[in-house]
Amino acid sequence: MNTETKTDMDSLESQSSGGEQDSDQDQEDGDNDSQEQQVSDDTESYGGTAEDQQQMPQGGETNSEPKVDTMDSLQDAIKKLASMDGIENVYVELPKVNLDDIVVPNKEIHERCDELWDNPHDPYLFDYVDSEFMKFKKSAQKEVNYLVKEFECRKSANSYARATTSRTGVLDCSKLHTYKYNEDLFKKVTTLADGKDHGLIFILDWSGSMGYVMMDTMKQLFNLVWFCKKVSIPFEVYAFTNEYPLVSDDGEQLCRKRPYEKKDGLMQVGEQFSLMNILSHKVNSKILEKQLKNMFRLAQYITFGGRYPIPVGMGLSGTPLNETMIALHQIIPQFKKNTKVQKVQCVVLSDGEGYGLTYHREIQRSWEFEPFIGLGRIGDNCYLRDRKTGNTYSLDSIWDDYTDILIQNLRDNFTDTNFIGIRVLESRDSNRFISRYTYNEHELRNKIQNQWKKQRSFAIKNSGYHSYIALSATTLASESEFDVSEDASKTQIKKSFMKSLKNKKMNKKILNEFVGLIA
């Protein structure tokens, strides 16, 4: 064999030997990987780590603690709830207002009206408006009597539903002849449960947007006031405003006092806010008649204008409706205490919501020794806290939701009080108003919209109020009397009759809704 052939054979043997060594090494590495994989799988099956598995004694037994997944999940969830944007929650509370600094007495309101109107320069100045008042009073008696009848019927029905019958223990001589087959020979007595005493608080919107519907709203208010007077229900009527001036006995203009002491975290109630007590049950029938006439003159001037002046500060103003909701926390207990009633109905007649809210915020300034009480606007991360009930309400919403939140807070504090809203609604605002309370409830929205088209009124049950009754401003303004000329055609008579019937039907529906809540 030559040299080259021997060299090639040696090379082949060397490669074969190296291949066998590599194969053995790969097999050993594969065995190690298989063992590590088995250890890893065993570790996962025991819920521990590889280090725990190495400490595991022979036979597969272990003394290590099992991993608690629930606790780890809870801690992770808590970390996610933590706000990392650096904004702290703000908790505000309602101030306890002094009503003497807010409520303008009923007597003061009408004394100012009488001083201005009792001796007019023109003796015929009020002839037209006063004749319109008497005409309306006469026509309104039908609605008032209907209210009274419905109220008495519902009240009697509730009494009989709770009636109890018991034996007297005295023999009924008229049944003695039936002793052989009748064991019930005793007289019976039926006891009717006493109804609760009712009282009403009316809140009237005195804002500028009410100008075009003030007369129609005032007429609805008069119907309810006459109803209360007829069935001897105590009532108070307040109109909210921020324009009424505070004057002394000599006529000097004074600064209005803040109705509470401002502190850090209290909602602000403006110093200009006041409630005019325009009507009250405390006066006799003669004085009430004169006060109603004064308010009719004011409404006539506001809605249609007039040649006579009105007292300073009794014109329309802003919309401090939310401030009124805060003041009701003191008005309702005071009203119950003064009248001794058991149930209070609070009726709010308005055409919108109140404006935004602010709160008092303590600010430390380096150049002052005492902290400065500034103002903060309620919005994101703000909560209303009620220490009396223990409830907390989120104020992280748009401004027109604040009224509903404050009403809900009132309902939680006064569980025996019904809160009824009467909303005077323009046709152009109806869809927005309906959509606000029927969000994502398409079937309910369609139902209410159809009811609005047919009857020009509806009632919302899922707002802050127990019932939020919406009325059409145009329908409310139309006359409900059946009045046609002598030479009217059959078509004209039919049209006038149908129009009158439709308006009366709407009024009765409203009155039924109202009576059902207070009876």
C-alpha cells in the first residue's frame, strides 16, 4: 500500500472516532435536557420553583408553602385602582344656611307691591289685568273642583283599603233567629285608618328664561294654591332669585349677609341668593286674594309687558335652583315643625336646571398668617359627602346633572317627602330632554316621544324627582274654553271643540298625576 493510501485511511479513522465522541456528547446533553425538562414539569405541577424542587426530599414529598394566587391577584387589582395622575379626591359638604338671611318674608313682598300700586296715577291702570285675573279665577274653578274630587276619592279609597273589622261583644238582636245555623250573632264595628296630614312647598323658577311662560306657569300654580286652600292643606310658595335687594327700614341699600360661615370643603351659596315667599297659607282668604292679584300683575308684566312699574328687585334674574335645593334642607324641617304635618310634597315649577357649583377651598399663601378661603370649581374627582346619612355622591358629571344629585340627597334625608318636578318644555327642547333620561333605552324613548306628540305632556320616573312632569309651553298657553262665533261653520265648531277637549284632557292628566302623588 502506498503512502497516500495509508494517510487517507488514518484520516477516515480519525473522523470516525471524532464522530463517535460527538455522538456520545450529544446523547449526554440530550439526557441532561430531558432531566431538566422533567424537573421543570414536576416543579410546575407542585406550584413551586426549581429551587423548591431541588430541596424536595426523596419520594416526591415537600414541606414548602403553596403559592396563593388569589392574594397576588388582589394586590395586582389594588395597584391598578390606584390613581397615578397625582389628583386627589375632593370631598365637599352642604352648608347649613340661616333662613333668616335668605327668605324674604311674605308680608314684605306684598307691602312693597301695595306701596307702588295702591294709588296709581291712572285710576284705570289695572282694569284690564284685574279683569283678566277674575276671568281666569272663574274658569279655573272647574279644574280646582276636579282636583278636590279626585283627592277626596283617593283619600277615601286608601282609608277603606286599610279598614279593619272587629266584633263588639254585643249581641245583634236582628240575627237571633238564625242561631241554629249561624254562629256569628255579634255586632261588628269597622274602623277606618286615619290619613296623614299633608303640606305642600312650591318652588317657582324666577329666572329670565321663564319670561315667555311665566303667566302660564303662574296659572298652574294658582290652580294648586286654590286646591290647597279648599281642602285645608298648608302651603308655602317660594320664588328663587339673585336680584332681590336688601334694604333697611329707611330705604337704605344694605349688603346682604352670607347665610353661613364659610369653611374649607363647603359648597358655596352666593350672598345674592334669596327666596321670595310670594304666597302663604298663613294669611286669610281676603288677603290671599289680594296677594294672588299682585302676583298676576307681576306675571302679566313679565310675559306681556305693561304700562305700570314693578317693585325693584322683582324682575327675573339668574337660576339659583341648586342653591334652593341646599336651602330645602332647612326649609322642610321648619315647615313640618310649624304646620305639624306628617307628609310634605315639594313641587318645583321650572323650565331648566341650575348652573354649575363651586366650593370653598383653603389656600395657604406665604405672605398671610391665616389661610385664605378661595373658591374651587366642582368637577372631576369631586364627591358630595353627607355625614348625616353616610352617603357619598359623585359629582364627576356635567353641570346639568347637579340638580338631580342634590334632589337625590334630599330624598335620602327626607324619606317621607315627595319631590315633584313640573317642567315647562318648548317643542325644540323636547328631544334633548327625553334623550337625557332615556339614554340607551330606545323602547322607552320611542314610547315617551309618541306620548309627547299625542298629548303634549309626559312624566319621567327615573330622574332625581319622584315624578318629573313635562308640559308643552305652547299647549299650556292656549285657551281651553270652548268659544266660537255665532256664524261659525260646522267644521269650525268641531275644530274648536276638539281643541278645547284636548287641552282639558291634558290638564286632567296632569292633575291626576299630581293628586296620585299627594293623596
